Amino acid sequence: MTYASISDVKWWLKHPQDDTSLDAEISETLESVDNEINNILSEYTETPITDEGLKEILGDIEAQWAAGILRQRRIPSGDEEDVYIQVARRRLERLIDRRFKFIELA
């Protein structure tokens, strides 16, 4: 089960919630992004995440990332990642830094 829903991705895309024409593609993209996020997180903690607070944050990151992939497919911008993907990755990195990396005091 993904952290985000189809509805969450539609919000980022500003796509009408009642239009189901993208639902299958969104669902497949969410699964892919979810696997990537869990793969990254698995280096620091057990996945999938069960903490409700973290799941909410991860859901928003995942939805933004998936929306970026969908936007990138429709408006190819060369080799550059969509800004949504870039921002979602940075958000995930900051979350990992704050929640899972510990400072060792000598």
C-alpha cells in the first residue's frame, strides 16, 4: 500500500478529482515511487513506515514525486527532472536527516 492516494496526486496535478482517466497511470506511478522511497528509507529504518505522522509526511512527498513523473512524461524537458521530483527528493533527504541520522558526539 502506498503512502499517497490517487486523489493526493490529482491535487498536485490540479486534475479534477472526478476525472478517472489518469487513475491507472497514477496508481502505477505511485507504486513505483513508493518502492523507490521505501528502498531509500530501508537504509535507515524498517519499511514500510508505520508511524502515522511519518506516513502523512511521506504521503505528501510521494504524491508530489509521482505528480512530477506524470508531468515530465507529458512535457519532456530534456534531461532535467521535473521540479516536483527535485523538490520531493530534497524533502525526503531533509526528513531522513532530521529523523534517522544521528549525530555522534566524540
